[in-house]
Amino acid sequence: MTSETAPAAEPKLKGWRLVAANLREPKVLVMLLLGFSSGIPIYLVGNTLGYWMRENAIELSTIGFLSWVGLAYSLKFLWAPLIDKLDAPVLGKWLGRRRGWMLLSQVIVAIALFGMANVQPQEGQLVLWGQTLDQLVVFGVLALVVAFASATQDIVIDAWRIEIASSNEQQGLLTATSALGYRGALLVTDSLILIFAAHIGWSLSYEVMAALMGVGILATFLAREPAASVQAAAASHGSMLSAQGIYDAIVAPFVVFFREHGKWALVMLLAISLYRLPDFVLGPMANPFYADLGLDKETVGAVRGSFGLLATTLGIAAAGLCAVRFGFFTTLMAGAVLGPGSNLAFSYLALHGADAGVFTAVMVIDNFLLGLRRRGADRLHVQPDQRWLHGHAVRPAQLVLRAARQGTEGNVRLDDRTTGSGPQFARGVFAILRRNGPDRDTRTATVPGPGRSPHGRPRTSGGMTRHRPGRKPE
């Protein structure tokens, strides 16, 4: 039996000094860059890609079919156990398990994006190595490669973030920093790229996006391999093809998850999977809809990057206030009802055509309610507890189920990293400030069961939590 020994006595930092000390750590900058790299590919094989294809006169049915490459984000839990237990070819021995997979996936994404930029979504024939191939099929295969490699990158970046954090509070700060980088990438690939494409064309714009994957490659070399990953790689494992290996990799994570959350486990998975379904259905077809209306790319990009971004932030803030006042469940249900109802605004836009004023109003309505739903989806997320993650049998479970959670929104995956980078970063700093407080509960938030608050504590009226003086929360 091992026992933890107290570290050597050293000055104990508190308050803003503790925040500053955490922000100065290199891992925070690395997490910011990795968050940016993680956010680059998602729209380039989804929403934004639809705009490019529609401008090239590709049929809506073909655009809708190709958008299903985003299923790679939904199904990545299937190969997450392999990423957790195996080293990347060649690079794993050089950089370590986590960083090896990071670099491999980032290089593949960059190469495939460059290939998409040069093949282009057009009807016609393409000759490769003496073989005549359908150009659109080749383009679709490259998009699938981007989605698969990007989903793999998400798995390993999340694993690195979980293992590299030294405390629950630092975990919150790293998550918030990742949100900041991820949100910046979405702004580039959802808004700014449309403005770029209007001036320099789609092909060159996609080549610029491929070059931006260099940000993630730089972060991979700046990062250090987590000690937990080094230890796991050094430990001997049974064959993945054995019955025990298959059980440990695929079955055991779900057994642990259902044992941890009991009868609420299935409800949690269903809620996570279905909450954003209307956005998943609408997302890939929104940009082709704008193209058919005659809205120019510059207008769409400018409105999204200004009014849309502001409305999303206000929606997230409103959801937070409602959660405090009315409780998490009420806010979640309001988002579930009002969110799909915002699609009616697009029907109104269809009647007015390429009207910039109406388009702006529709974007404000949709993005405000989108922010409301994002906040609800954020609260559905199960935050990892450091003590829980350090159990060898549980760590793969968190990796697999987190991968499943983050992929359920498909092409419009808007997980905890996209729920407003500013508020996320503020919450991370606030968590550091509260560290070592007199009534600090080191457990992180869980999805509430009956009679418990969103933080796993006894619920009182109005969704607030009341503590007895002198006692720690249960």
C-alpha cells in the first residue's frame, strides 16, 4: 500500500497570486494553442464546406450526404480505447503516447485540408497515378480523412489536458483556456474564412487553414508528456485482441460509467445525444441556404463575427442567470423548447430573401437561443475529478465517454470548449481564487440526481445551495 507524503514546506500562494502562478505555467499557453488547433477542422468539413460546395453548383442532396463525414466526431468513442492504449506509429516512441498521436493527427489534417483546397468540390474526372477517379468522390474522401484525424486529435488533446493538470482548480483553468483557443478557431473558420474567400478564393483560404494547423504542431513540441501517460506506456498490457483486452478497452469503461451514475446513466447519455439534435440537422444546410438566397459571403461573415458573437455571449449569460434563479433543470428545458423554435426565424428570412437587416435580426435571435442551449449542453458535461481519474481502471472510461459526449453534436459540435470563451476563462480563474477556502469542496460538478443541485450538493429552493455555518458541504 502506498501513502502520499507531504511536499517540502514552501510559501503557500493564495488569491490572485495563485491565479498568476497558474497562468505563468507553460501548460496554459500550450492548452490555448491546442484548443485553437482542435477548433480549426470542424467547420471546414461541415458548415463552411457547404457554402463552398453550393457556390460550385453542387446539389443539396450531395451536400447533405457529404456532411455525414461529421459522424466521425460522433463515433470516435469506438477508437478512443486504441488511442488510449497504443502508441502512434513511429512518433509514439519519439514523443510519447499523447504527443505522438497529437502530431500524427495534426499533420494528417493539414495534408488533407491542402488536398481539399487543390482538388476542389466540382463535378468532373480526376486522374491520379494513371487512374481516372470522380473528382467529387476524391474530395469527399479527403473530407472524411480530415474529420477522422480531427476527431482523433480531440481525443488525445482531452486526454493530455486531463492528465497534465495538477489539481481540480487547474483543470478548470485549462478547460477555460482551451475554450478560449477553440472559440477563436471557430470565429476564423465560421466567419473570417467567408471574408477571405470573397477576396482570395476558396482554395487559397483552405490552404491558409491548413497552414494554421501549424499552431497545433508548435504546441505539440512545446508540450511535455504527462507522467501518467509515461507510466501507462511503460506498464505491460495484455494483448488488445484477447478477451480481457477487449473487455478492458471497450466494455469496462461503460460498466464503470453506469456503476458510477446508476439509473441516471442512460438518461444522461440520451440527454447528451439528443439535446442538440435540431442544430445537427440544420447546421450543414444553413450556409447553402444563405447562398441560395443570394447573400454574399462578406455579409454573412461580418454579421456572424459581430452581432452573432455578441448575441451568443448574451445568451450564455442569460442562461447562467436563469440557472441561478430558476435552477439547472428549468433552464435546460427552456433551451430544449426555445432552441428548435428559433428555426422559425429562418422561415421568415426565406420570405424576405437577401435582406441584410432581416438576416442580422435572424442571426441575433438564433445565436441568442444557441447560447442558451450551449450553456445547457455545458452543464450536462461531467467534469473529471482528479482523484477519480488517477485510478488506472477508470481513466480510460473517462476518455472514452468524454469522447462520446463531445462528438454527439456532429458537424456543429459545440461542447464545453465553445460555450463562451470569456465566461469559461472567468470561471477557471474564479475556481483558482476559491482554492483552499474554508468550505471548499474539492469535488467537481456532476450531473445532478434527484434532490441534488448541479454541483452534487443538497438542493434548496430557487436552485441555490445553503450551507450550515462551520460545516463543509456534503
